Amino acid sequence: MKFRRYFGAFISVLLMVSLSSCEDQVTPDDEFKYLEAGFMGMCFWGVYDKGYEEVVLIDKDSYLDFGDSVRVHIDNLDCSAANLPDINFTKYFLVGKFTSGGGCSVKYDRQVTVEEENNKLIYKIDADYFGLCYMLIVDMNWVLIPKKYCNFTIEFQIE
């Protein structure tokens, strides 16, 4: 009877230790803010025509310059006075990676991994294209990254 009680206590402690150690290994993904492809608005869709493959914007001036370079002028929409959405560049910087593929729809799974020892970020984008449509789907995969990683190199991985 004593054996069962000690064995049960041992298993309980072992389970608690193993579960708590798993939590320490998980990278907190909530510090990265994944944005929709069109978060800038209809007036800034020129990113696809300009050939931008990868974009890293670390301050407001570079963000505004980028916005001016991708501003479109649509006949039925006045974009001359359109403003970009606000980003707090004291807390974040903006990174984007262009993806394209064929299908009727696409589902993205995006994750940024931090390699502190190498001063490197890995931005991995899994793009699953669905359907038999003959349609090209192009998107910019935007993420806001905490400013503390501003001097890290960024590796982009598309799968």
C-alpha cells in the first residue's frame, strides 16, 4: 500500500516537472503581430507592381517613403490624400515577404523564430494553395516585430 502511495506521488511530481519544462521551451509568438495582406488599404496595392520581394521598414520615414512608392492612382478612387495605417515604430518595425501561387484560395501559417545566439530571425511562411482555379494569388505577408530585434538579420523561408 505504501508503494502505491509513493509511486503515485512520484508520478505526479514527474508529470508536473515535465509539463512545466515544456512551457519554458515555447517561444512566445504573441510578441509578433501578423497583419493582413491588405492592411495598408486599397491605395497602396502598388507593392505587387514594383517588384518588392522582401521589405524591412524600421522607422516612420522609411514607412512613409515606401507608402509613396507603392501608392496607386485608380480612376475611380482618389488616393492622393490617403494615409497609411499608424504603426508605433518605437515598439515595432515592419517586415513583409511576397508570396505567389496558383489556386482558388490560400491559407497561410506564419511564424517568426528567434535565434538569440546568432542574432537572427527566421520568418517562415507556409502557403497552402487550394482548388483547381487558374488564378494567380499574390500577397505580401506582413508582420510587426518588436524593436528589440531591429539589428538581427532576417532569414525568409517559404514552403
